[in-house]
Amino acid sequence: MVDYDKLQKLKERIDSAETTNSPHSKQKKQSGAGFGFKISTEIIAALVVGVGIGLIVDKYLGTKPFGLIIFFIFGAIAGFLNVYRVMRRIEKQ
């Protein structure tokens, strides 16, 4: 027959293991330097991609400064949009 005492102990052990291994317990608060590095990386990466695309557009279309200027602005907007998204995600936590 089924030993209900053993099953209850097993259920308690499983519940205990689930609470200690939950993703919320593994998350730790991010340090200020780590947060600043993440934000600066978001902005710089978007600007580098925008400038790169601008230079490529200028090279192939022959519109020397205009492609660079336009895509630099697009990159800056994308970078700040990414920072805004990160801030919203952190605000929800």
C-alpha cells in the first residue's frame, strides 16, 4: 500500500527545493557601476550602428554628410529608447 507519511515528506522536500531554486531568489540587486555600464553600452552601441549605417549609405549613394547625420540621429534616438525600456523594466521590478 501507499505510505502517506513518506509522500508528505517528499512533497515538503519538493516544495522546499522549488522555493530555494526559484528565479526570484537568484536575482540580486544590480550595483550602480553595473547599471551605469549597461546604460552607457546601450547608448554607445546604438550610436556606433547608426554611424556605421550612415557611412555605408554615404559611400554607396554619394550623399557625403547627410547619411551620416541622419543615421547618427536615428542611432541616438534608438539608444535613448533602449535606455527608456531598461528603466521601465527596472521600475517594474
